[in-house]
Amino acid sequence: MRSAASADAGLDVAKDGAWSAPLHAILAPDVALPGRDGLLDAEAVGRFLAVELRAGGLVPVGRCEVVHTNYRFGKHLRLLYRLRIGRRWRWVSACAFPDGEAEEAFRGATHAAARRAGLRAVVRGTHLGAVFWTFPNDRRLVRLAALLLEARALARRMGGPGSQVRIVRYKPETTLVLQLVEPSGRCLSYAKIYRPARGETVGCLHASLARQLRPDDPHLRLPAPLACVAGGQMLLVEAIEGREIGELEGREAEVGLARLGAALATFHSLEPPVEAPYFTRYDEACLTEAASVLAQARPSLGPEAEALARELVRRFEPPPDRPVCLHGDMHTGNGILAGSGAALIDLDKVSLGPAAIDLGRLLSLLRYKRLVGLLTAADERARVASLLAGYAGRRPLPSLHALRWHAAAALLTEPAMQALRRLQPEAIARLDLLLAEARRFLEGHSDA
């Protein structure tokens, strides 16, 4: 990378995959965000930005792609675009606002923004009800350019001259994840940039958990927090090397899931940090809201989604055991093979609640992979068995009812809602299957 603040650094790594299908053919119109479909037309957005990004002349935009979306029907739409300008890729983020709020957002944004490479820092898209930011300008992640330079300086202090930073993941307004790397390419640590002060809170969660875990624990490893800098906006954590469990196939995947189950059981045995909030995403209000959003976005699915939410509320049974320390964002991508066990990473959403929450989410994601054709039924059964056996070897499993209930709740609030947030056409087209599978879990018909 040429510079720690370089706008094209890490773009290939961070790309989620371009959005392509016609949204209007799948989702209902969004009256509050009428520019939604226009913002997803990457070619049209590229033409618009070519005119608006530079005063007094066209910008040579060769290609424009949508690489990330965060959509809340009727509330907001955030996007990340990747633009080919000359010989370099650059990021531009956008946010669509309801009820004419874009003009106010534009006025507020221009005070803090700075030009980069001759491009306007902020662009008003009045016809789309949106505002655009050129990276490293960001609506909520303030001082990104300075923080990237600080991360580069930290990399050089840790790894010597020639050490650099690579951008691993960028979610506009939320987080920017960096690798600090030696000249050889070895990762020194990860740095995560948050909204102001959020890094300090996450650092406290990491520290509280790391203090409880023996360094030689055979089942679980956690990334140690190394430093929290920049006024609590940037957290440095240990880099853990190993294979991601979500990337394993066949028998290796079964072994990996058994280790993940044992690691998760060990994690659930830790004392929850005092900073950990209670997990509320499966509360009645959240289930009802998820069903309501699905009904707005896909009206034909409204009755089924709302009936499922009501049935989940009716069948909920308070857990008999005390709440445990939850990972809160449990999926196989957050597990890494480490020694004879597994490491759990991305601890931002550590929370308090029943153990079945983390397990149910894993079960729901395995079922989702089967529904979209990424797993056979036999593979799913083998992986579920390995996961639960690994967990049961360290800690008693929740009841079958609790596992089924939480898997059903997860299918409604996680894969289904994520399909809308990420505007994934293939997943949106299968929302009816997701809801039906959640009902099968809930009623005990699912073979998982």
C-alpha cells in the first residue's frame, strides 16, 4: 500500500460482491426512500459522480460497483461504492435519508470533511435523497485520515521500517478494520476503528475476558487487547493465526465445528464483563419489528412472518439457568483453529443471555447454507452433530426446546433480516423458505 490513508488500499479484500439483480422485481417500493433503486444502479451512480466529484471538470470514472449495503426499509440505506478512477480504485460511501433529511446531513457534513486527491469530500445527491462521502471522509467515523496515519506509525513502531497497514473491512459509519503488517507480510496485530469512545468499551470487554482465561487453555483462545489509542476510537488486538472454521470442508469442517463447540462452551463458562449488555434481539418487540419489516418489504410474506413472530412469543419459555457470557455474533467465520482448540474473534457484541442464543444462531446458519444449496442434508446433520457434541463435552447443552426456539428466532431475525440489510437478491427470493424452516424448527419437524 502506498499510504496508510490511501483510498484504494485493501479494496479487493474488502469487497463483498457487487449487487446486480433488479430490486423492484423483488421488493415493494420504499416510499420513505424513493431513491433506493437509483442508488443501487451502480452505472448511473458512476455517471453522476463523474460529474459531481470534481468542480469544473469530469472525473474519469471507468467503473462503479456497489460492494456493501446496510438497508433498513423505510429508515435508511447506506452503501459503499468502489470506483475505478484512472488507474486506482477509490471508495465512496452514501447514505439515503427519509423526509428531506439529506439536505441537513449535507450541511453538517461539509464542516468536517476534507478534499482528497482533488475530489470533493462530500457530494449532495438531491435527486436520490442521499449524500456521498469520498473516503477517508465518513459520516460517523471521524478523523479517519489522521487515524490511518496513526495506525501506520504504530505498525512501524511494532514491526520496524517498511511496516504498513492493510484495510481488511470497511463498514461505513460503523467500523474500519486494519491489519498492521511487517514488510514480510506477517500480521503484527489488528486495529479496529470505531465511532468515538466505542473502542474503549470494546477494549474493556476484551480485557475482562482475557484475564479469566488461562494462556494454556486447550479449548479456547481469545485475542488479547494490546492498546486503545486515539481517545478510545482505535483498539489494537492480538493477531491469531490459523484457518477460519467457516472455510473448512468435509471431515475437516466437522472437526472444526467440534472444536468450535468446545470453545463456545468454555466461553459460556466465563464471567460476563460488567460492560456486557443483555441480549435483546429475540425479545418480543424485536421479533415483532422484524416481522413488520419483512411484511413491508415483501407484503406477500407479511401474514406468515407476523404469525411466526406471534408463535415465537407464545412458545417462549424462560431459561431455568442463569444467563451466560454470550459471544453475541456467533458464526463460523468468527472461529479460528488454534492449537488443539479454537479461537473466538470479533468480540464487539459480547452480551448476557441464555446459552441457546449462540448455539441457535449457529444452527440457523447451517440450515441456511443447506437451503441455498451450500450444504447437503447429510453434511448439515454431520456438522450439527459435531458442534453439539463438542459443546456437550465441556458443558451441558440447553434443552431441545430452547435450541429449536432460538434457531427459529435466529432464522427470522438474522438470515432473513440480513438478506434485506445486504440487499442479497438470491436470499430475498428465498425468504419464504427461511420462514417455513423457522416454523419447522419451532414445531419440532426439522430433522436438525
